[in-house]
Amino acid sequence: MARMEPPDNGIKIRMYRQGHGDCFLMATKDANDKAFYILIDCGLKKNSELSKSKTIDKIINDIAAATDNFINVIMITHEHEDHVNGFGALNPRNNKRYFDQIDVGEVWLAWTENEDDADANDLRRRYEDTLYALLGARNKLLGVADLEAHSLKESLDELLDFEGNEEDLNEFYLTYSERLRRQPDWLGSNGDKPKLGRTRIDFKKSMQYIRKKVPKSRIRFLDPREERPHKFKNVDGILVYPLGPPRDEHLLTSLNPRGDEEFKFALSGGDRSLISAYNGENKVGRSTTGPFEKRFGYDLQEPEAIKDKEHRDFFQQAYGWGNSDHDEKAWRRIDLDWLMAAEDLALRLDDEVNNTSLVVAIELPNTKKVLLFTGDAQRGSWISWSDLSWKHPDGSTVTAKELLGRTVLHKISHHGSHNGTLKGKASDAYANLSWLAHGSYKHDYVALIPTNEVWAKDKSPPWKHPLKALEDALFEKADGRVLMTNRKYGPKFPKQPASADDDRWEEFKKNAKLKALYIECTVED
Amino acid sequence: MEQSQIGSSRKLRVFAVDPSLGKLLHQSHLNEIILSIPWAMEERRYDEPFWGPSGEYLEVVDVDPGSGLFYKPINLNDPSLLASNGLSPTESNPRFHQQMVYAVTMDTIAQFEDALGRVVLWSPRVKRGKKQYDDEYVGQLRVYPHGVRDANAYYSPEKKALIFGYFEADDTHPNIAPGSTIFSCLSHDIIVHEATHAILDGIHARFTEASNPDVLAFHEAFADIVALFKHFSHPEVLVDQISAARGDLETDNLLGQLAQEFGRALGRGGALRDALGEMEGETWKRKTPSKNQIRRLTAPHARGAILVAAVFQAFLEIYKSRTADLFRIATRGSGIHPPGALHPDLVKRLSEEAATSARHILRICIRGLDYCPPVDVTFGDYLRAMITADHDLYPEDDKKYRIAIIEAFVSWGLTPDDLRIVSEETLVWKSLDEITQNSDLKTELAEDLGTLIENPEAMLNWIEQNAKGPSIVREKLEEIAGKIGKILETTETPESTRARPNRAVSNKYSVQKLLEQNLLSLGLKANREAEWWAQKFYCQLFWAFITSPANRELLSFIGLSMDNDAPKTVSRSSLSQGLPSIEVHSVRMAARLGVRNQIEREYVVEITQRRKAYFEAGTQREQDKAVEKDKEPDFIFRRGCTLLIDATTFKVRRVIPTKGDITDNVVLERQRSYLSDVRDEPKNAFDGGSIDLLKGQAFSELHRVAGD
């Protein structure tokens, strides 16, 4: 394995082929003509490797060799496992992390990770409330021997990256419950909350591990509200503009947002009643969990104990109980229906965390070309980019619209899902795919999609990563220059479309290298 | 006390709208109304306990799994409740909740039965048998008043159940205490809406198959329409609101709005849905008709809202024209009211006119259900259905109902896309005579069928000679007759004298006898389970007529194909050497009062064909040529027609075909492209899309977003 040599002018980008997840290594030259390395994310969904031989340790070892064990800047877009779990990956032989061999200069994170930021803490608190609600639903499902219950639990685990952390999850849940018992109004309150989830849950541990690699002073939090773009230490000219996650006071504090774009995190009334189901309300005179006074209810778990014979007969005849497979009444029971709401809540939370993705536009100094890294940003993030602008060091004002118009390398958000990239027209008032790559930049535009399409299609129900309609749109926009980590038989150049100019196509192929472990592109400046 | 001494119906108190009205001083007098449920619908003696309530149509089971509780059931026959019209409305006693869902759902059922002249049946449970899917009769719709903890309520077609949720209110609305519990089973509108879903599913089980963007939207819209017009059947609320609106219904008022408390509790600032207007910030604005809006909307609730708006607009126009004279009289011709409240007499008269107009429009809407194609309904089809239904009842449109409906549908862009001229004449579905007028085809399914049906012996002979597979038809008819016999014997004979179950059924219920007495003509007096089987009986009979070789030429005129060259994906019959198969999906009897007040009956016969369909056009082409038996289709493509057949003369009075027949590749492509879009527009970032829609189980999804 060899060092990754930066180009003389410009930047090299490696899209690793670890599986269904993001891992991007970049190399450019610093002011002293030395190699300068930037890593964005490192993770994959469990068991989504592209092949048995390309495991995450090989990828990390390659990163170590390519950078000579020193990465100048690590950016983490957001905390989902397919973006971070590589950082925490353990070598089973010595129980050390593969990343231990690599030193880090700086860590760049989204403002939502800043513990000194009141808004970020507010978000996190509400996020944890929701997580708690979902864990409660999950716990309810654990003991149920039922196909539907099992598939719902699987779905929650998948959405929340819960898999295999039973002990940690339990501890989080119990601590939370205990606290709520003592202080029922704590839920949804603005009160101080322990950062339980941050260290106890595996995907959070990976994030924490990288943060601990550098002293606090070398963690930067990027915020789209900042006036000026960021610079890499000792690198001339390259500027980094944070486009997301959105920072809108109104969106963050509004408890009743309208529309899908906005941060909610907060629990709705429906969600709160879900929680109170597993966390006794303890209101005077009420049953522990129901909405009515105790005297109106019988315990569902002990139907035989219903004293009034007529009532007992009625319920036995109408609803029935027992777990027999041959139970003729079972098909109409609704024992699990109420927990189905948890799946919606989990999906919502997952989308919302995606929208906390750090989104950066990296601008090269000479040609002003832009590389756009979107993490898993979804619709709401796109909308929020529309009106952003910054002060360029030369005194001019740079708008997000200009940056997007100069994009020549576009990391497609969320593995090409339907809501990771916004459709629209160039004339629309909100940022969308048509805002990207205009004028001469149009001919250089390349789209990168990190995904394991084959693995994703096998999910039940299948995940469309990428969505065919989006893939088609990108193919048209890029005149065929779309690179994916995975097609069925490994990395391949797409077929040259009839519309693509021969010289340009040759240029595109010359600037891209397809390897077993990665796809590498060079953007000249 | 004798049954006859306590009147003809059970009276039960319910919230007029929902609990929120009683909490506002100026509306608190509208809190409560009384509903009447005919004893005859309950088939239950008043002196036996009536737990649940679990009666002939409904079974209210108050289990709340989220709280781990059964709530004590109400006994509606408790003497103290019989004497006091049930419990008085309250949020804090679950037994009142049981009473209210029961009363409102029964009231809705009664309304449908009155309009259709037959008993309401629930869609059957489909059970996977060894060789095929079997339908199983479902007598009672299950109702769960506190089934989920969610701002949601839905009809579950799989469980044949209405499931109502409850949730904590958000703290945004001034009239709702934060954290208070909102029960969807206490909203009159929500109950009617969900009950209507179940009733509609019982009539058109295939209207849950979203084969075009209108189908699920129609389900939603129809449920809203019934809930809206129900407002006009409660005189207390009606009079109050007409008075408050000074007779002008085109203003912000309760009558045109659905689910007041629910909407506010979700922080919407107003009702969940409004047929007339919408809130723009703090102000209410009347919706204006737009022909193009419908093209942009795809979500079922949003699309459905357009249909609701069109129907409500038709109602308003009728109300205005019926009350114009009253306004002229009251204002001495000026049209301008003096300031202040309207005279109570005027309010009363206006309310009567509003109630009559609403009742009539709702009847047209309900009766229109029998005039829809069996699958793949569109809003345009429904317009034709409503117009035909009313036309057949009142050939002279002297109250101008039909003109008002057509005008409203045109203004909202909801007209059939294949009609060049939209008028009553072109909209009314054609008769078989009209369809075949340039051919020399005879237009009777069997010669002298009208006389055949009077003479069972001749009928059976005809089957023997003309049907394909006569022995099979005969066998099935006998099997069903046996089942009907058992049901009727059990209900007709007192328990003590009942014969042992294995005894052969007396020949009182032989095929011949059943043909003689025609159980379908019993109307509201029918035993529901026997009626369900009788419908199956007539399905067999009509299948024999329609598939008879003698009628083969006729089929192409009514949108069916028995062409040997049809694509191989079209489902084939095992009886006739692999010709395309035909399913008589449903036969029901529609009764109506004719122009001279005599009862007229007609069979509503739904006939369908099916074809395996694939998302990939290439796969479709391959399979069309040589179908692989085991290759699962991506979706089922169905075509067919509904026939309205006069029960005495057996003339085919109306032919209501789907667009294109089962071999039509253009229509198939349209459906494929719609379903692909649905599939590619997933509800979340992961699933490939809501394939649920294809399976027709999407109500809980639809409803969870509470009206978006």
C-alpha cells in the first residue's frame, strides 16, 4: 500500500468501497507543498460489505498507509452508524481500535454537536426524549412471540442502529425511567439532562472516540450562520463553506412546526401518550397508565381475575386470550397496533438526524470549482441553503447559489434516497439539483454515490438506494459521469451516453481511477 | 313492559359534535343530541343484558392494549339506562364512549340502509384455503374505542374493525387545556367517517385497490361527504348554525367543517377539514373552484378534498335556489337583511330547506355507489354514477339537482376525460340497447329471461342446456341453498324444537324454492347472513347466464373479453378450454321508489376479469406471450363492468364498464405508470415505497397523518 499523492494543482478524492456508508479521503498540498489529508466520515451499515474481502479494517489500513498515519482534518457529518462506526471499529484480536494507529490534526463537526451551544443541547435533550420513547416501545416488543412484533422490533433496531447494545440500551432506559419516576415533568422540560445516550450507545461511542483524539481546542464546530468561510490550517486558498445543518432560531424553538422540512425532535401529543403507556403517569386516582379512573378498568394481563362473571364472559367471548395458534379470535385482536406508531416516530427521528448532517462546499482557489459534500442531508437542509451567503476574504460576497452553480464534484446525499436530493428548476427559489453546475462547470460535473445497491435491494421492504428516478436525473445532468461504489460486478465506468462529447468523456475517465478498495477522482485547479 | 311499549327505537345520548363544544359558553347548549336506533336493527330482546354493546351489526370491545386494560362494558339494556336514554355525555367514563361509538355507527348504518333499500353487509374475511381463497361471512364489525395511543383513527380492512385512538393535546390552542386527553371516539365526525369506510368496503371491496389516483381519494372523500351531510340531520345544531350564519352557509360555520376538537388539538387552529374554506393565518377564506388544482394533487386526502368541495358546492347552490324565495319574502325583495338576528320562523324554514337539500344530495351520493364500475373508479365515473342514479329515480330534474351537481363538478375539473360534451344526456350511463343499437344483437342475457326467472323449473332447464359446466353450477347452487337453509332454520325455529345439526335441510330451502322466493327482494327484512349467501347464489346464477356460449358476442359490448387470443397473462377458465375467465364478483339488489311510487328492483351485477401485470414492460410482453405459472405478478390488473338489470323484465338497463377491457394495453400502461410513481415516491427514506397501496391496506397510513 502506498501513500496517496496529492495532485500538483487541485485535489484528489477517494470514495472508499467499504459497503453501504460514507468514507471519503481527500489529498491536497499545503503551503509547504506537503500532503494535506482530509477524511469525511467512515462507516457502513452492518453486514453491507461489498465483498467479504473488503472489510473495514482493510479500508482503515489503507487510509493509514495513504496518509502515513496522519490525517490533518476529520469531518464527521452526523452520528448515524453508516457514517461513523468505522472510527470505533475494534480489532477482535487485541481489542484495539483500528483507528488507534492514526493521529489527527483537527476534528470538524456540525454545530449541533457543540456542548456549549444552547440550541444544540435543546435539540439533543428532545432527541433523547424521543429515543427513550422508542426504547420503551422496543422493550414492550422484546417479550412478544409474534411475527409482527419481531419485524417491528427489527425495523426499530435498524432505524436507530440499536443492534447488539442491549446492556447499554437497558442502562440508558432504566436511568431515564428512574429519573422520570422522581420527576414526571422532566420529560419534555427544558431542565438539565444527563447526556446518557452520548456515551452509552455504540454509534455515539465512535463519535466520542474521534473527539477524544484531539484536545478540545482542536475541535471546530461549523455553522452556516458564520460570516466567513473556514480555512484549513496552513493550506492556501481552499475555503470551506458550511451550508448545513440549518440554523434557524424559529425552526429550532418552534414546538409545532408545520411541514416536513423543519426540525421537530420534540414529541407530539401522540408520542407523549405512547411514552406514558410504559411509564406510569402516577396521577392521583387514575390507573397507572390509562386515561380513566382505576375503577373502570381490568388488567389485560390477568383476564381470569375479572371478578364480574358477565364481564369476564363478554371479553372472553369477544376478544379471547391465550396464545394458541388455532385461536379463532386472534385475527381481530389489536395487541400490537398501538406500537406501530413507534415505527413512524423512529422514521421521523431518523430523518431528522439526517438533517443534522454537516454539509460543506469546498472551494478551490484558482478555478473556483466547488466540491459538495452533503452527508445525509434531506429536504429541509436543502431548503435552508437557499439564502445563505458569506464574506469572501477578498471582500466580495459569495452566495450559496453561486457555490452550488460552480459544483463539479457532488457527493449525493443519503446514498441516493428519494429525499436526499431535491428536484426543481434553476429558477426555483429554493436550492435544488438544477442549481448545481452551471456555465463551464457543467462539463466537469461528476456525481458520486456511495451505496451498496445490491445489499439495499435485499432489505425488506427493499431500500431504493439509489432511487432509479434520481439516478436517471443525475445521469442526464452529468452527461453520464456518475460513479457508484457498487454495481453488481464492482466499480465500472458507466456507458458513455450518445450525447457525451468524446474528448470530455476521455478526460473524465483519465481523471478517475477505479480500484478494488476505492474510486479516486482528481479535480484539477 | 312490552317491547312495543317502549317505542320503535332505542334512544341514546351522544355528543352533538365533540366534547369541545360543551366547553365554550356560546356553544354549550349544542353539547348533546339524542339518536334513535330501531329495535329491529338490534335483533335483541330488551330484557336480556346487552353488553358491549355487541349487537347484530357491531361489536364494541373496549380493550386498550397500550394501557394494558379492558374497560368495563356498558349494558345498554340496564333498566336505568333504558329509561334515561343511556349515559349522559362525558369524557371521563369509558362506558359512555362505548355508547357513543355504537350509537353513531348504528345511525350511519341506518342511513345507508334507508337509502339503498337493503341491509348493510361487511366485506368478507378472505381466508387462504387449500386451493383457493375463501370468503367468510363477517356479521359484526368490531369497534375498538381506545385501540391505539395516537392522533389517529382508522378502519382496518384486514381485521374488519374500526380502531379509534386517543392522545394528549398539544399546548397551542386557547380552548384546549394542554395535556388533556383527546378521544377520537368522541368525535361524531370521525366516527361517521370511519364507519363509512367500513360500509363502503362492504359494498365495493375492490375500492381499496389504488389502481389510479382517484380510488383511495374517493374512499376518503366519500367518508367525509357522509360525515358532512350528517350535520344537517341534527336539527339542534342546524338551527343554531343557520341562525348564527344568518342563513348564509358560505361562511365560516360548523356545518361545513369536520373534526373540530381533533384539528385544534393538533395545533391546526381550526377543524381538521373544511369543505368550504381554509384558514389563511388567522382569517378564514372561502375556497374558490379551480379546474386545474386536481391535476397537481396526488395525495388521497388532498385529492379527495376536491371531490368533497364539489359535492358541497352543489349542495350550496341547491340550498340557495330553494331558499331564494324565502329571502325575497323576508327582505321584501331587497335581498338585504336588516341588522340583527333573523326571525326564528325564517331560521326554521331555512333549516328545513337545508336539511331537505342535504338529505337529497346525500341519497344521490349513496345511491351512486350502485352505479360505479366494479374496479378502478374515477371521480368522473362517480359523477356519471350520481347523475344516472338520480336520473333513474326522477327522470325529470325539476329541482335542478343534477344541473347543480354537473356545474359544480365542471368547475372543479372533475369530469370524465373521454367525454367531449358534458351534459346530463352524455353523462347518464348507457343501456344495453343504446350500446348495441347498430348491431343485430339481441340484448337479453337469455331469451325470455324475464319469464324464466318467474319459473324456476324453466330456469334450471335453461342452465342445463345453455350454461358452460351446468353440473358445476347446479352443484354450487345446491351447496349455497343448503347453507342458507341452515341459517334460516336456526333463526326461524325456537331453540327447544330445533333439529339436530346433522339432519338434512328440509326442501323448504331447495334451489328451486330459493329461486321462487328470491331472498334478495326481502330488503330491510332480510336475515343478513342469509342475504350474504343469497348474493353468492345469484353470483352463480348470473355467471351461468353471462358465460353461456350464446352470449359470447354480447360480451365485447359490455367491456368483457372471452377472446382466445387475449394475452396469456389474462386469467383463464378451467371450464372452457382456456378461454379468459370471468368472475361475477357481486350481485346485490337495489330497490327504489319509481316515479309513481311503486317499488322497483334491479340487480346490480359486478363482473370482473383479471390479468397478471408487471412493472417492467419487457417482462409484461414476455409473459403476455407465454405466461410462467409460478411467476408472481407485481400487481393485478382488473377490468370489467357493472350491469343494472331490471328484476322483473331482466332487461339490462345500464352498462357501466371500466375504461378499456382486460386486453387493453394502453390502460394497463397507464396503471403501471401510476403504480410505479407511487412505488417510487416512498413515505420514508428507506422503503422502496408504499407498496401497501397496491395491497389496499393503507388506511392506517393514510390516517396517521390526520388529514394531510
